[in-house]
Amino acid sequence: MRRVMDVKKSFGIVLVFALFGCGADKNPKIVKAPFVEAIGVHKVSISQTSDIKNAFFQSPRRPLFAFASGILCRRVAGDPLPSGCEAFRDLPIHANGVTFYLRPRAGAFRHLREKPETDAPTTTAPIPLQVFIPVLQGVGQGPDEEYQLARLQTSDVRPSLVTTDRKWPVAACSKDRPTGTASCRMGFLIRGLNAEVYYSTGSSAAVTQQDLWRVASAIDRKLRTLIIS
């Protein structure tokens, strides 16, 4: 019986690695900033500037898995914000900045959406989203909504997905160990591209709807300038 269980366990491990690896190439194209590259039907341009650190573009053989990544507005604690990061002033974002990924979109989306043209939320507590996420469903076909939502919960504690009363953005927030500071992963669309962002608040205070909206709005404006066509 134990041998049978070991075989089943080994098969499960192999299956997980196979599913994660099916969308990746052994030797993907990697370009460091500055670059102008296509992601889906759009072109993204990122320069080597003080407001965007460690930016790169990665493209496997399958275009649906191409992405651009970098860190917005990172600085040494106590230093002023870099030029171009004025919108991040007074926001609950740690000096480590905001890590972002821009990916193409595959399939129909219901929960991840563009920033709505509406006023900011008026209430405080985030609203839980009742979303069923099939694990790894999007890996084989491309970055569909299930895949993107599952990425927002990639942590040991599997935090709940939440949103605001404006249904934007979608986020998963948790407390880091051992510091106890809050951190959030947020997802939304920008001109049809998937935006996935990660940041720490630098505080143990609970994240509110206003926090999510203000931070996501500033990031949306910043990333939108990188999409040139």
C-alpha cells in the first residue's frame, strides 16, 4: 500500500511540473531594457530610467506566453521618489516599489477588467469575490482568466480574492512572514493586456478598498504609458 501511495505521489509531482513547464521554453528570448517588443497585438516600450528597474522582455516560441516585467518606483528607504513616480507619493507602497508583469490576454474575462470610469470607492472593507479557479487550467492554452486569477493567489496562505464595490481591481492580500506587513497581488486589464502587480504596504494595517483603488489607479496610469500601440 505504501509503495502504491509513493507512486501516486511521484506521479502527482511529475504532473505538476509538466503542467507548469508546458508553457515555457528551455531557451526563451530575453531582452533587457531598453526595448520595444510585441505582447499580443500591442507593442510595449520600456527604457532604462530611474523609475523602472530591472525591466526585461521574455518571449518563448508561443507568443501567448510572452511578457514584460520590471519594478516601478523602487528606491532606498528614506530617499525621495524617482522622477516619474510623483503619482506614488503618499500611497501605502514600500520603498521596494511595485513588481509588474504585462501579458497578452487569452479568452473571455469576467472578473479582470479595465479601470472603470467612475468615482473611487466610498466604503473601506474589501469585498470577497466568489470565484472558482480550476488549478492550472490556463497553463496549456495561454494566460486565460483562470490562470491569471490563480497567479494572484500564489503564496503559502492562498489568500482570498477580493475587490472593491466598483468591481476593480481584483486583489489577494496577506501578511508577510515574519514581519507582519501586508502585501498584495493585484490583477486588471490595460488596453486588453493582463497587468499583474505585486507590492508590500510596509505596514501591518489592514488594506482598505480606498487603498486598493488608489494604488491600482496609480499603477494603471504608469503602465499605460508603456503601451505605445
